[in-house]
Amino acid sequence: MRTIAMQRFNIQWVARVLMSALFLIAGIRKIMAFKATVGYFAAIGLPFSEVVAVLVILIEAGGAIALILGWRLKPLAIGLAIYTVATAFIGHRFWAADPAQFSGQLNNFFKNIAIAGGFLLLLAQSDSSNSKA
């Protein structure tokens, strides 16, 4: 029985590391190109783009680290699922994209939706014994 529990924990940890990679890399890239990130957020119409950029970096990089460490997995999974769906609708508006960007925006939109589904699956599969308070 212990072996099955350990296998489940190991698989969940690998899944969390894989899911966190996207967010950690995105957060680091936003830090490295902070001015460009702020400019992009302003260009898509987000108010207070500098404040939003800082918050997004904290969510992405901080969320990735928390995910790897298994810190408060249930609320983290809910929060990252909501964030990922929100970024799909805010940043990947395929319905308003020009023809040259349509396919890329459509793919990114549905990748975000699929990632959110992964967070909901993580929520369903997590138990309190695998989550650090």
C-alpha cells in the first residue's frame, strides 16, 4: 500500500514540476523584459500596466515555486486555474485577431483552457497529506 501511495505522490510531483515550468519561465522572461511586458499590457488595454506586470510576475513565478513545493495545493490549483482562464480571455483573443495571428491565438487560447483543466485535475487528485500548509 505504501508503494502505491509513493508512486502516486511521485507522479503528482512530476506533474506539478511539468505544469510549473511554463509559469516559471514566463515569469522570469517578464522580469528580464519588464519594459516590454508593461508595454504589451498597455497595448492590449490593461489599466495600470506596470502594477499588473508586477502582479503577473508574482503570480507566475511565485505560483510555479509554490506548485513545485506543494504549498497549499488546493487553493493554489484553484487560483492558477482561474488565472489561466483569465489570461486566455485577456491575452489570446482569437476572435479579434487579424488573420495572420488567428491560428496562434486560437491555439494559445485553448492551451490555456487545457492547462486550467490540468489544475482542476490536480485539485481533484490532491489530498491534504500531499499539501504543505
